Amino acid sequence: MRYKVTTLKENGDDFTTLGQQDYEASMVEFFFGELGSTWFGLVPPLHVLNYFLAHGSHGAADRKQHGIHYIYEWTPFQVTPEQYPEILEALRQLPLRPFAEIEPPADVRTVPEYEHWSFVRWMDRQHEEYQRHEPDA
């Protein structure tokens, strides 16, 4: 798939465009590599993935460079129920299996509910990891 990345720098309340580049990668490389942090370490259900894909764009801030943002753009599309298992298998082949296949709780039905649940789950895991490595006071 082809996608475009626009790099922006915060300039007070505005943004300055620093550049724009076109790229090509497999869907798995792009959505689970380049945009992997979007998923908080989880493989999203098909309806959540398709909601994301249908938008055709996503913004992200650079965690290492304060004030740098990226806008990713692609032609909106949908994954079919027949293609989804192929995506899961490709993710299982990634080194270190960075994405967990966890079914969300039954009360998590909508995309915003899934986004909230996956973020809270990730934050809980970060806190647990911090607690394990924090020296005793």
C-alpha cells in the first residue's frame, strides 16, 4: 500500500510543515510497524481496524522530539472478514510477537469503548512494569 507522511513542527499555536514523503509498504508493516503504538500492543478486532482504515489518516506526535508531529495519509479501505485471518497470521510471524491477541470484555462493543479499554489496559501494564522495577525506598 502507498501512504504519505507529512512532518510538522509546533510553532506556538500553529504548525509549520517541515516536509512530506511518499512511502510504500505492506499493510501489516505500515499499520503494525509504523503505526504500531496506535494499538497499545493489541491486535484490534476487525470492526475497530476497519473504522481506523476508513478514515484514511492518522496523526501522531514524536515521543523523542518535542513539538514534532506526523500526519499519515492513505486511501481509505476496508479489510474483509476473509482477509483478517491472513493479517493475524502475518502478525504472529513478527519477531518477538509484539501484539497480543486478547478478546476485549463483552461490554466493550464500540470503537471508542475499545480505544478506552486498550489504553487503560496498556497504562495498567506500564504501571505494573514500573512497580516491578522501582527500587525499594
